[in-house]
Amino acid sequence: MSKVNISRYKKVQHRLSKTKPTGTHSKTEGKFDLIEFLNKDISFGNKQLSDKRKEEFYLEFSTLLLSGIDIRTAFDLILVDQKNKKGRSVFEHIKEDVIAGFSLSEAIYKSNKFSSYEVHSIKIGEETGKIGDILQELALYFKSRISQRRKIVSALTYPLIVLLTSFGAVFFMLKFVVPMFADVFKKFGGELPWVTQFILNISELIDATFYLNLLVIASIIFIFYYSQNKLWFRKWSSWIILRIPFVNEIVKKIHLARFANTMRLLISTNIPLIQAIQLLQQMTEFYPIQVSLDKIAQSILHGQSLHSSLEMFDFYPKKMIQLIKVGEEVNRLDFFFEKISHQYTEEIEYKTSTISTVMEPLIIIFLGLVVGLILVAMYLPMFQMSSSF
């Protein structure tokens, strides 16, 4: 885990002890911060704080508490460096609630910016007197999530850019270049080669349905944005994704890695197994896991073990179930969940990098073939006309 320089906080703490904290913002607030921009997570209407902001908060807060600084002063020190208006407001409200007599877990719950498992983990830390250790575990958890996401995005960004550029180039040729050739062919008349006529028909279809296609794309984006959290959308989207070759394995392992990593965190904070399953069910949005967790919880309540409950569902790999079985037998589930999460994360990185390596030349070859076909189709009639003279 990255370290926090406590010396700078001590200097600020000395200054705060002489000056009453105010709600004024830093002078740098509102200015563009390149480092902060590059560290941002992609977020689509999520009301919670970003994973990056949570990781920073838990890391700094745990370091301060473990250094012997009280909660109120720790919040004062954290707020000094808060340039983001949204984040500052959240932490100021949490601080005010703590001063008013609420526990940290209650104040975080009231903010409505943190998940149930975070609130319960912090509550366990308060009850056991290990709040600093729990906050460090939360920082590690979010660091792992961010690292996994960034590696996947990094591996797929370049192929995606090449793919979009390819589609853009083909669309530009069919929408603007091909119609210019069509006007020339009409002036000369005569029968066109089948490949030329085929390309002209596609160009005319794109031109005739251009605005309709824009409307369809906008509608799809609108439906996705407003339905991504609805049950029916998650059910059907997961059903489709899990049937796409190559993609299904990556998506499945991403969610299994998150499942294992979250269970490791919850169990390591001494949360009972059945409660950990219920908390995980509340926070996961992947439909197959969410549905299975409900039945797994019921099975455990009826006396079944975790590994035997997981065996009821084909979604969970047999190797993973066997490792969990061993973890239950030696009473070290958190250790085995950590190993499972690490294994799947490595497999995800390998598969995404492999797909990225394979996709790049394939996309370039595809673009070359399509552009070459369009050019041949456009110049073929001209060659025929020139040979007839």
C-alpha cells in the first residue's frame, strides 16, 4: 500500500490548533488540476463517491488515527487538502455529525455516499477497537478495485480507439466520398460492376437512414443510462454478455474476483458469514451473482456449508469451490478468498492483454480490406470506361 507522509499533517495540525477551522475553500479550488483529473474514475450518474476518492480518504484517515490523532482533528487535516467541492461537502457533513455525537459509522451512513458493507465494516471496527485497521483494509480493497479496472481499461483503450477510427473512416467514405463517384457514374451511364453497385446501395442506405440511425443510437444510450440499475436491464444484459465468446469469460472472472475480494474484506473484519453474504448481495449489481447469493444465504441458514451452497450454481467454477471448501475446513476463508481474487485478477490481466495484442492487427487488416474494397469498387468502372475507348 502507498504511504502517507504524516509530517505534513503534523505541520497543518499545529496551524489548526491556533486557527479555528472555517468552511472556506482552498484558493486553488476551481482551478484545473491535471493530476487530479488523471486520477479520476469514470462515473455515470453514481451518487456515491468515486473509488479513488474513497481509497484516498480511507488511507489518510487510517494513517492519522493509527498515529494517535483524534477523529475530529483527523477530519480537519483531511479537509485541508480537499479541493473537490463535492468531496469536501461530504466530509464536512460527516465531521459535523461526529461532533454532534454520532459514531463514525452512523455519520457515514447518514451521508448516503457509502455502501452498506463499508458502514458495517466501520461499525465492526468501532465495536472491536480496530477502526484504524479496518480503514486500512478498506483502502486496500478500493486500491485493488481501481488497479484492476485501470489495467483492463489500459489494455482495451488502444484497440477501441483504432476500432472507432476504422468505423469513422469507413462511414466517412460511404457517406461523403462514394456519393461523389455515384454522380460521375450517372453522367456516363452504362451498367456498373456488381461490387460497385453493392457499395453504392450501402451508401444510399446510410444516407437515407442517417437521422434514423442517430435516433436509434441516442435511444439506446438513453435507455442504458436510465435503466442500468433496473432489475430487468441487469438480467437481460448479463444474459447477453455471458453468451458472447471471449467477453463472457473476462466479465465472469471480473465479477468472481470482486466477489472473492469483498468476501475477504468482510470476513477479515469478523463479520459473520451469513451477514457477509447478505451485505455482498446488497452491493453487487451483477444479476447472476445477486440472485445466487439470496439462495446461498437461505441454504447456509438451513445448515449447509458455503462451498456446498455454491455448488448449486454453474456460475461458480469447481476449482474456486474446492478452494473455499479447504478454507472452511482449516478456518481460513479470508486467506483463500484473497488467493482466489489474486488468481482471477492475474487471469483477467493476461486475457485482456492477449485480446488487445490480437485485436490491434486484426482491426487494421479489416480496415485495410474494407477501404481497399471501396476504392476498387469506385475505380473499377473508370478502368472499364477507359479501356472501351
